[in-house]
Amino acid sequence: MKNKLILSIMAAMGLVAIPAQAQDLPPVTFVDVATLGDGVDVVTSSGTTKVNATVLTKNQRWTRDRVYILANNVIVPNNITLTIEPGTLVRAERNSRAQGTGGDKALTPADPGALVVARGGKLIAAGTADAPIIFTSIDDVNVPGGAATVPPFENMGVTADGVIIVNGERILRTGYATPVGVAGKAQYTISGGALNTATGGAKNYSTTWATTDSAFSHDAQWGGIVLCGKTTLVRGYASGENARTSSINEPTINTSTAELTGAQKGVQLVEGMAGFPLYSWGGGDAELDNSGTLRFISNRYGGYIIALDTELNAFSGYGVGRDTTMEFLEAINNADDDFEFWGGDVNLRYSLSTFCGDDGLDTDQGYIGVVQYFVQLQNNGVGTDGSSLSTRSDKNFGDSLTENDGPESNNSAVPYSTYTLANATLIGRGYGVASYGSGNFTGPNFKDNAGCRTFNSLIMDNPHGAVLITDRVTNLSDDSFSSAGNSSINRYAGTRTTGGFDAAGRASDLVTLDNGNAGGPDGLYNNTWFFRNGYADSSRAGVNGVYASKDLFDAAVNSLPATTAANRFPNSTDRSGRGASADGTENRANSAAVQAEINKVSNYNVFDTNPGVVVSPYHRISGLDLRVTATAARDLANSALPSYRGLNSDASFVGAVRDNMWMKGWTLGDKLGVYSGTQIIPEVTLSAVGSTPTITFGGEVGYKYVVEVSTDNKTYSKVRTVTATVVNNMVLDSARTVGTSPLFYRVIAL
């Protein structure tokens, strides 16, 4: 089947070198990824072609000396590994041909550029701090090489002046001649007449991205990165059924029409990818599944919204297993959720959700992984005068900080979504003018039997309350909600499940103890600091903020009073889809029992105290220093973390950052000035004392460092966490011996 020609290509190689325009740079080689695999057409039962994709047919390596273009969905299938070198730039198109006419239109689904790793496929994208891998819009100039790395044609979508590009035609940018390919023929079509030019010369990027636009104003420019694994998820199981011990029902696929038949259990289809069911679903029973390594990736301007409730996220995981590595990842200006996990137990570390359009971290269908050192910066920044600093205040401005679901409503299938969140800095949208009135902007939201054990974290600047723990109930007069058998309220109200941590009897490294308390709840806040939450009033039911207007808040901002339970914890909500049902049940939140559990002295939670982070209550786009400075926040008492799933149990400080702004240097947020503070990269020397590996590193006295080891340079585990006492610090790894196997060590300042 044919592939679309979207770049000028050298026939079989799929390459073209384009001279850099108005820059003293060498030519840039662009690679049309559609030429690197087989095209796949999806056909409906009526025979209508809907969309095409590219399936990679062999292992391949993408290199940093080329720019790779994703114009459609690119699939890494079973038994294929895609390796992307550090420093590689991958650009993707909107590809909005759904709005066009002609034989190649894509109505459902659309086909924005997206990278989908199918079950059994692998993505090895291991960037470094000084050479991150960048996935971004075809128009983004804030990359190494700048405008020279932007292809010489308009984004295949809707241009800034409203022109809809149809039939796959290409509009050449000003200043470029038509490249000539095999036998002197042009390799793409130029149409649309004269091109727009900027004042003083040719535009250096597409008309879909105007020269006057803020770098913060764009989103939904491409799809995202999707991983499909083989680990347990609970979708499709009956109430009370154990997905871990029950068989799965894989999709039955009609190879002629690509349509699905039969009941599916234990699997989840990728949102927005229904046209490719052979490749676009995850789930299974392989607990140690490995979908690859993702490290030091900057994922920008994605989150393609195909239809209502049908979106691609920045990073999506469907049944992804914990042998997959996900760390040092940035999602920025994504239109929907930044990190969303359906089931599975993959861990996420050192990652940032920045200015997403919906939720920063979204868990569903039995996700039970570990998330540690996680930063959420909600919204895009609103000025003190109420004006938007990025032009995104009227859409895609963010919802709850995190959204956490179990199986579908009124379903108590297990495992529950009871993951672990430690050392997170979760910052809401703050107190601009849009935070007053009819909104509902809270911190983490839990429903449908979902829970989370949250340790040593900071939750701040959520105008309508710190958390929203909610579910349907069956007895409105029972404020304890004991009758809500599948309720997230029960997870947080001190109710202990049977069957271990996730109620599924999983006998792996998940333990049933909670800081030595075997009767502890499945939902928990421990040593969490709640700061500047609940100060904006709202007309939403149950939201009772301290101040009715921004003016009143502004007048008191330097001496805010302590909040009360009514401000911190909204007691009800009319969130869409969660209201009254036919049997008279009602959506409620934050019961008295839940509030009592969070407020328990033995949980060591702190309210209305700043741990020392430097964050304005009004905007999020400059000068943020996330390091904690308060002594009590840097060295918490009673802050021991559980020892499972790679969790660093020695991280006894509040939030994602103690001493080291680890997001500096490699993120777009840092390039745009979002962060202040210092990044610390210690010098490390390896040696041996006898046969014992010895790690020596330079450190700042009083700063905390974690020494980690790996045998494959992919998955790292803790050797020891130390507080530097001298300039040169030495750690002996007595659990290992030099020469028995390859050993890789790294030292990270926390």
C-alpha cells in the first residue's frame, strides 16, 4: 500500500538535505518516517478509507544528525525495537485533514503525528541531561538549531489565517524553492498562491505559528507517545472479580474491516486509535513486562483532541509493566492529560507536568505503580491584573491536579487503583481572576474506588480546595458512607481492604504494612503539606472559599488567615457525569470520616505553612524555585516511606526538590525561564576497594544525594542515600563485586 509523500525524499532512503535559511548552519537532513515502514490503510465495513499509519517493519535507530517528521500515526509493533539516540529531534504535524475534502480525508479517527508502541514492541529513547530527546510540533523553533530545523513547508493543518489545507497538498514556505527528486519531479505539491511573509523578511516558521505568538500559547499540535504493555488492568471485569486471577479476553479483530467483535476483558483500547485495533490496545498478565526506556525526553505541544472524551495525551500507558523505565520526562503545553496510566504498574520518577489542558497525572483501571519526584504546574499563568500571560486562559487551562479512577462506576473489580505518590510538588492554577465565580479547581481528585498513598508531598494553590475524594453513595443520611462499597471515600476513611495493598492478593513486592500499621487505609496522606488552598469562593455546590473576589484575596495575600475544613475540603460537587442517578444516589465528597483521617495527628500533615518554595499565587511562567528551605520540610520527622517498587524510602523531605532543581538545563520550561534556582550535577569517580565497587562524588555539604546502580544502564536502583559531609564523599557498594557483571553508577542530588 502506498505511503503519503510528505517530504522531498531520496526515493528509497527517505531523506533530503534542505539548506538552512538565513542562518550560518549546515544543511539539515529531514526524514519522512512514513518511508521507514509499511503504510497501513484502515477500511470500514462500507469500504471507505479512513486514515493510514506507518508500521515499522524492522529494528531501527533514529540519530541526532537528522530531524524526523511524524505526519501520521507511527507504530512500533510486536518484536520491533525503535532506538532513538540522545539529542535527536522528532517533529510532528497536526494533520487536520478531517476538515478537508478529497479521497485522503480522515474523519474518524484523525491521524495527527503520534508514536504508538504496541504490545511486545519497545522504545529505547534514553536521552541525557545535556542531550535530551525532543518530541515537538513541526513549527517549534525553541530547539537546538532553531528555525533551521523547521521543514520548508507549512504544517498540514489549518494555517493561522484560517486556510484549510486539503488533499495532502503542501504549501511551501517563503524563501524556498521546490526540491526536485527522482527524474526531476517535485516530491510534493505547492498550492495556495503567495505565501505570507513577516515584517522585515520571510517567516522562519509556519503560518500556523505566528511570529507574535507566545511560546506558551500553543497546544494540540500533534498526538503524543503511547505505550501498550501486557500487565493487568481491570476494564471489562464484573464487580468483585479479580483481574489478576481471571483470564483476559483479547479483542477479536475482523481483518477485512478492522472492526472489533466480542466482549473484551482485561484490555483497554487506545483512545483515538480505534482504527488500528491490531496494534492499539494494552493489558494482560505479564507483571514484569518491559516496553522500553524513556529518559530525558521533552514532550511539547501535544495532546491531540480528536473528539469529546477522545484524546491523545503527552504520555499514555496502557497496561505498562514495571520493568519499563520512565524518568526525567517533561510534558509541556499539552492539550489533555500529561501522564495517563490505564492499569499496569510502571514507575514514574523525576518527571514534570507543565501547563496541561486537563489533569497532570491521570490513573485508571487498576494502576498500582510508584510515582516519585513529580512536579505538576497547573495552568499556563494568569497575570495579577487578571489577564492571561499566554493566551490560554479560556481553554485547556487544566482541571484537577490529578484525576484517579478505578473501574467503571458501581464496579468493585480489583485490583483497585491504589498507587503510591511520594515527594510530589503539586501546584494548582492559583488566584487569578478566573479562579472565582463558577469554577471547580481543586487538588487531586479520587473516585470509583481509586486511592493513593501520598507521602512527603506539597499540594498548594488550589483555589477551591486541597483534595476532592468523591464517589456515588447509596445512603444520603449516612455521613460515614459505610454503605458505599466501591467508594474512594472508603479508601480514605480508614477502611482496610482484604487481599493486600491492591485487594487483588498480589504476592509481589507490595507490602500490606503502612509505616508499621497493618490496619492503615489504602488511601493516605502522610507528611503532606497543604499550602494556600481553598481561598477562592465559587458558586459550585459545596465550594466555600475564604474570599469571594480576587480583590479581597489580593488585600490579604501577605497575611492569609488559616483555612478551615470547609475551605480545604469541598463537601460536594456537581462535576459533569458525577451527579444524581436514577436510583436517587448522589455524588458526594470529602466526608467527615475522610477529613478526620487526613487531619489525624499521627499522619503528620501540615496546613497553611509554606515549606519555602518561591511560587507566586498568581502566575506560573517565570522564576519558580521549588526547593524547600524550611528546616522542618527538608528533614521531616516520622517520614519513613515504604520499601517497594524502587521507591527511595530515604527521601525525607517535602516535595520533588530538596536541594537540586533537576529540571534545569534540559527542559523547555527552563529554556523559557519558568524555573530559577540551581541544577547540581556532581562529578563522579568509580574505583574499587578490593573487589568492592567504590563511588566517590563531589558534593555540597548538607545536601542530600542518592547513589544508584544499574547492570544495563537502563533501570537504576538505589544503593544508598547520603547527606554530604565533606567535599568528596565515598560510598562502598558492598552488595556487589567488581567484575562479575557490568555495573553502571550515577549520583543524583535530590
